[in-house]
Amino acid sequence: RFLYHPAARSYLKMEGGFTSFKRSCKRFASHHIRQLGCLDAVLRSLPGVNRLWKRGQYQTLGQQEDDEQEGSIPEDLRQSTAEAVGQVFTYAAFVVILLTFILPFLQVPLVDPVTKELVPLPPNPNFPTSVANRYWYRQNATILLYVGAAELLVCGACCRAAASMYKRRSHIQVHPAEASEQLRSTYLKVVLEKDPMRPGRQLYGLGYRPSTDGLECLHIEDIRPGSLLERWNDLRRHPNPLRELESGLEEASGQPSSASISLAQEQMWTGWAVVAVNDVHADLGLMQSELTKDKVTLWVLPEELDQSRSDGEVEHKATSSRGPPRSTTIGASSIEEQDEEGGLSRPPPCSPQEEKELPPPDTSAASSGPKCAVRSLEDEEPQILVRWLCCAILVGWVLLVPILLMQPHPERPRQLLLRQYLLKPCLFILPLWVLIWLLDSLQVVLEMKLLPPFPMFLTCHTVLPAILVFFVFRLQAADEGVVLEQRESREADLRKSKAEDSPAERQPAVVEDPSPTFLRELIFLNPVALVFVGSVAAFPIVLFNMLTPMRTERARLAQGYVNMMYGPLILSQIGTLAVVWSSTFWETPKLYFLTLGLMLNVPVMLIWCGCLLCASRYGRYDMMHVEQQRAARARQALKLTPDSEKDADLVDLTEDLQRHAEYLYSV
């Protein structure tokens, strides 16, 4: 009640406590349950459930369901294998669940249904003489079979999720300007031109983050107040006589008027996606290089244009809390309101009377903003697949199969690296991993020892993960090299084109070191999953981390924190091997549940807290490192002396609210 008191809320918003607390809780929750997103594909694969969700997150970006809306754009079938395999694994999981449910009725009962006492059985060499221990083994083994069915379900869900992510949508196959008239009408065309009196010294005011995993677009996350982009929005917000005339003609002819949503659709809001810049599309690096020109044409795909929603739902979503607020323009600056979470709030659509009372937008020169743009020139990052690689160290083939079934694009080197470094070793690892999994499941069902516990655990959870870790670290080093080479080659092309054009044609732009994706995922892994991964592969992670040289300071910083977090977990790996060494076959199911029980002990919780502290400390130091690199490289590009100007006047340092411990790019 105190937090929601008006005086307390105003004080906390003034101090920043309430906003930062809510934002921290929201980030923590979304960050540590992000591995569950792929399970949405399980529900969508069931018969009849697809009608409830006609479009998903990746389908909203230009992929229409009706062939009539797609026009002549062919459907991308490259990921059909992953889709089919995912469907097979999903149905196989439900079959296993059904058989596991029937299995107790087919086995010899261990309890007399009349007397409720244990039935004496002949001795079995695989079990001790106690019937009670065999009874508990059978109960635990049934739960393990359900866990195996869940693994099949996760594998199928991830296969379908990978196929959905990397299927090429319409805005990737065809430029919006060349699409059919009906498909082109779903895009918003934005033309921006800088002040000719200040060429190369003015930003458009667009803060964005590049997409990941096959979307090939730029997500709009911030619009700078007083910038060219906000001025463009103000011009669209001002009453347009032609629009009012068209609305009146539609009403006179009896047709439904689109005036109620035209105000929202004709402006650019945060959360929308830029799918093409000038003549470039389906290439994030080239799209960002075009944004440094003095005149750009943006093709924006609004999230609100969802054909599965009614007009009322579209209007409601267009006036939701995402997006810029209505601005009171005073000269070149604007006054904005913020919502309780610290983000920008959008007012409801104003009536014609309110719209006429608004002052005309200021048409003077927009504010320049920082002196340097911040943009990257590399390809899209396969972030979700790298995250699955971290979890594959623990669960093995369950997440390796979706990664290998994803068909990479031949013109995307960062996607090709996954098969280049993982396909050959997985030809040996995957069959062995699946064979051990099948034998383990079979001996649980038959109650017969086929594999000793320690050799099985040593092979499945120590040797094979170590081989995988070795190749994943090589993959990380190769990915860093590819990014640096792409940046260098494209920067050379930009300098060459700049020399041919006028000297003030391009905006000065800088960028920090590339993000070490795999190392960051190891650090920001969920604490529970991190302890499990460390218990099976802490030693190879630390060893190969020290033996893998990295070229950038940012990657070496991450390597230090990986050693700091996984070094103490080597003791946990040794303890796990010692416990398995002293276990017998009938105690194998109990080990899995004993491990889950240990997760709730005080020492393990202290390890969780230590991991969270190390991850938080790394996030702060990494952001400080990015700030220093952006400021230093901006001074070098502008040929300024150190401490000549503030960092905020040189480059944009707006924090990304969608990704943990990262900054937005700005042009």
C-alpha cells in the first residue's frame, strides 16, 4: 500500500528506486526462464491447437499465412527436414508417455492388492535381496521414463523452433518495394533526409538492436527526442486535410473508415522492425552501413498489422504502452512523459477536436544528437543456437539434433560455422550418445543391468561433453575472427565509396568489440543449470578456455570470469564422479533425485549466490568496457583530444532493455 501511495510513488520515481526495482525484477525473471521459450512449439504441434495461434513472433515479420497475400513469393522449404523430425519426436514423446503409463499394469506386482504387503520374489542378481529396495527402484524408474519422454518432447520442440526461426520470410526473399501491392501495403515507408547545412554531423535519432536467429531486421527500441525521426512522427501526427477528405468519402460511400487506426499506422513506434534500408534488405551489415548516408528510405513492418486480429484489437494494440508519447514541441526540443516502468508511454488516439487544438509541429532543424553513430557491420548472430549449445553440454543429443538439422544459409558465414565445427565430431558423438540413452532406458524398463553405472556416466556425462566443449571453444574463436574480418572488409568498402563521393557524404560511425556469445551464455546461464553444467564439464571448460586464444579485449574479459565461475566447480565434478563410483546399479535412479535434492541445500544455494554475483559484476564491467571503447574510438574518428568532450556528446549510451547488459546501436 505504501508503494502505491501517490506521494510515495512520486518520491520513488523521483529517486529512481521504484523504477529500477521493477525493472530489475522484470529482467531477472525474463532472463532466467528464457530457456523455456521453445516449448511453445510443443503445443503448436498438437492437432487442433494451431487454430488458437494463427501467427507467431517470427510469422509477424512479413510471413502471411494465406497464399493470396503472399503473391508470387515461393515458400522456403530449406527447413522442412527439421520441421518433419520435430514432428516425429513430438509424437514419439506422447507414445512413450502412454507406454510408461501402461507399463506398471504389465509388470509383476510387488505389493499384494489384498494385504497391502510386499510379495516375496526370487532373488535377482541385479538387485539386493530386499524386496523393498526393488519396490523403490521400480517407482523411481517410472519417473525416469517420464523424464526420457520429456527429453524427446524438448528435442521435437527445439527442432520445430529452429525451423520456424530460420525459415526465410517474405521480407527476406523480396524487397518491399518489389513486392505485390497487397503485401507492400503492410509496410510503412519512411524517408528521412539530414540537414544539408550539417552533413555528416546529424543523426536520425533511431536507436535499435539487430535481430538474431533468422529475422534479418532492425528492432526499433528508442526514438531520440527532438530528432529527425521524431519530427517525422510529429508531421504525421498533425491533421492532414487529404486524410480527412478520404475518411469523409469512405463514410459517405458506406465503407468502413480507417481513420481510427491511420494515426497509429502512419507513425513509427518503438517495437516495430526495419526490414529494408534504401535498396538493401536481408543483410543486417549492409542495412546498417546504408544508415550512415545523408538520405535514407526505411521500410518498416508494424507489429500491429496482424491479420489474425480484428480491427478493434489492432486499434487497441496500436494505442498500447509501447511507443513514443505525444510530444509538446517547443523549438527543437520536446517534453515527454514516462510510465511507471521508466519506458515511454503512448496516449490514446486523440479525437478530431483535440487534434485540431494541437499546435503545428516545429519544422525547424532537428537536433543533431551525438556526433558519432554506433552500428555494426557483421551478419546476424545465432544467439538461440549458441544458448542451446551451452545446455547441450548437460543434456547431450537432445539439443544437438536441432542445431545440426538447421539448414544454414550459404551466404551467412556465422551460420555455416555451426556445421563446419560441429558436424564431423557429432558424427561420432551423437550415435554414441543416443545408443547409451537407449540402453539406459531399456535397462530401466527390463530391470536388468546392461551397462555399469560408472562407465556409463563417465562416457555420457564426462568424456562426450569434454569433446563437445573443445569444438565449441574453437567455434567461438572462429566466430570472433569472422566478425572482425567482415567489419574490416565492409569498412574498407565504405571508405572506398566515401572517397568516390563527396567528403561529407557519410556519418562518422564507431562500434565496440564483438560480443563473445558463447562465453556470455556460459556466464549468464541460469544458476541451477550452471551448477549442473559445472558438475559434469567444469574441468574441460576451464582447460579449453585457457588454451583458446581470443583476439579482442572484450572476449578476454569474459574468459577471466568464466575461469572465476567454473574453476571452483571442478570440485563439484570430482565429487559427482566419486559418488557415482561408489553407487550400485539399483541405486542409479536414486542418484538423479538425490542430485535434485542437493540443489536445495545451503552450500549449493551459496554457490548460486556466488554465480549471480559474478555474472552481475561481469555485466557491469562489460558495459563499462563498451562505454570506454565507444568513447575512445569516437574521439579517434573525430580526431579529438582525450577529455575534450563528454562521452554522451560523442556516442549514444542508451541501455538495451530487452537484452541483459548491452547497449543499443544508434544512427
